[in-house]
Amino acid sequence: MFYHIKELQFDARVSRPDPRFARLLLEQFGGANGELSASMQYFVQAFACRNPYPDKYDMLMDIATEELCHLEIVGATIQMLLGRTNGRMKDVVNDIEIMNLVNNKSAKDDYIHQAFNYPQFLTMSQGSPLLKDSNGVPWNSAYIAANGELTVDLQSDMASESRAKIVYESLIPLTDDPEVKRTLDFLMTREVTHFQQFEAALHSIEPHFPPGVFETNPRYSNVCFDMSKGERYRGAWNEGISPGLHEEWQYVECTREYLRETNGLREVEPMGTKRTDKSVREHDRNLARQRSNEIMEAIPETDMAWNRAEAYTQHEVVEID
């Protein structure tokens, strides 16, 4: 259940209209990495968490709702940046500027040039934000990443918050309005907050690496292939200990010869790892049983109810005459 409070989460303000920047800000309204995408992604992901992970459900729903608050902030800022555009577009008889510029070619050309900078505002929505990105591409659900596996979804969410932060970093230098900068700074900072929440939630699930249930094959999990000619670069990604499985990286310089020697990797023995086929199979069985039981025990076979009885006793009941 949602209800709307007629105040913005952050007191967004604009010093003066700037339709050109309003168009750029559409990227965070209806773009792939915008606030609507974030809200819908976390909202959809939350459903699979409701019973086995009620704490993660609560977190995802809270953040999804806050992202709707941010969508409202972005939409309000866009509307303020457009200034009186909506009013001008309504007067289609006498007062719209283009009607007064028919005999002034230079002024008319300038106005048309401005229209091409933000055509969706002038010709499609008459001065209101649309669920489209800065190039007029409609928002669509293909932007949403949700697959019902929480260890995967949370990492997708961390990536989403990272991309959104970078968009705000790119937008901030493009406006000279200090009030708009304050709003963008708030929104950018909240992306980092949410990133940390998702990261903490991921690390509260054990084990959370590798994502999913299967632990992976120890023959190939720590092998790094040099797949190109030229200078070779070594680093933490191909030497030392791997960060997730804590195995010793095995670096293969002559990939083609190695593939021939191992009969196309069919005759490879695990190296640099304590894991064995037996230990992996045992781990997979135990984790599969654990994850399955978490869900099966949390969901009744019959008489299912989404609301819990305690939900009605935790809050004060307000009677309305």
C-alpha cells in the first residue's frame, strides 16, 4: 500500500528556467539508469524475498519507494527548469513566440534551433516531462534486471547505483544553477548510500560467492588464459590469490599449446586449490538443500496470506469519522 505526501523528500529549487538542461535531466527521469528504472527494479526483486528473506524484502521495498521519491524530485526539477513553457504552448492563437517571429528570420531560426534541443517538450508534451530519456527514447522494462536469485539481484543493484551515480556526476558540471547542483548532489549521494545498503545485504548472506548454488568446477575456476599477443600484464586478477574462492591463480601463457596438451581442457587436474570434485558435490548438495528449505519452510502449502497478523498490531489505528 502506498500513499503520497505532497512534499518532496529534498527541497528542490531552481534559480531560473533552463529548458536545455531540463532535456539532459530527462536521462534520470525516463532513461535506462534513471530513478524509474531503479524503483521498478527493486520493487520487482522484492517479491521473491517476501517469505524467505523478509528483512531483504523490507530493504528493497524501502529503497524502491525512496527511488519513487527521487523520480518526483527529478520530475519537479524538470518542470521548474521549463519555466513557463507549458503556459506559452497553451496560447496557440496569439502569444506563442513563434507567431511573433514570422517576419524576423534570425529570431525565428534561433527559436527553431532551441526547439530541436528539446523537441519533446515543445511538440509532444507541451512543457511537461515524459517517461523518455534525453533523446526521446521511451522507457521500457528491458532496463530491469531481476531473476529471483538474491545474490545475483543485489550485485545488479550495486551496478545500477554505480551507473546512476556516474550519470549525476556527468550532469552536475553541465548546469550553472547552484540550486540545481544542490539537488543533484543529494540524489548522487543517495546512490552511494543505496550501494552500501545492497553491499551490506549481500554480505549478510552466507555463502554469497559464487552467486547461486553451484560452487563451480575446481579445474577451471582459477585458470587465467593469455588470449592475445604482445606485452603481458600481471596483477591481482591473474596472479596471487583469487578474492572470492581464495585459490592460487594459474596463469597460462601459451594458451594454444595448453589446450592441445589437455585435449581441449578435458584432461585437466585442479591446481592451486583445496577444492575437489567430492568437496564441491557435497557443498552443492548442502547449499541446495539449505536454500530450498529456506523457501519451502517460509511458504505454506495452502491458506497463504501476504499480510501478516502482526502487521495490524504494530501500528496505532487511526479512526476516521
